[in-house]
Amino acid sequence: MVDITEIFLYLFLGTFSGILAGLFGIGGGIIIIPALFFTFGYLGFEQEIISHMVIGTSLGIIVFSSISSTYSHNRRKVVVWDLIKIVGPSIFIGLAL
């Protein structure tokens, strides 16, 4: 069962990170990664898996953020899809290795 404290921590973390990112133009990861380490430790997760959980959580957030950003840029017609078609296969090959 999810505790109200846990929900509050995640909401505060996301809000704080978003405000700093908007005000100063810093990446959310500068705030999110250390804060997730602290939060997961505070919530009692095992020390051996916290780093894996933080990286997985961060990557999961990046996926949705990237999709949203691509959609927004595509609506403004500023994505050069012809270039993506050329570079894309190399990216997938590098990803697989």
C-alpha cells in the first residue's frame, strides 16, 4: 500500500525539479537523481538495489519526456525527419551494441 508520505515526496520532488529546471534551465536529472537516492533510502529500500531503481526510474521519466518533446517540436514543424531517417539506423545499431 502506498503511504501518503511517499506520494507527497514524489509530488514535491517533481514540482521542485520542474521549477528549478524552468527558472535556471538546468536538467531535472541534477535534482532528481540525488533526490531519488535519498527518497528510496528514506523509504527503506535495500541499499544494493537503490542505484538500479534510480537509474530505471530516471530512464522511465526520460522516455515520456522525450516523446512529449518530439511531439511538441513536430507540431511546430522543426523536426528534420529526413535527417532522422539517415541517423536513426546508426542510433539503433549503437543501442543494440
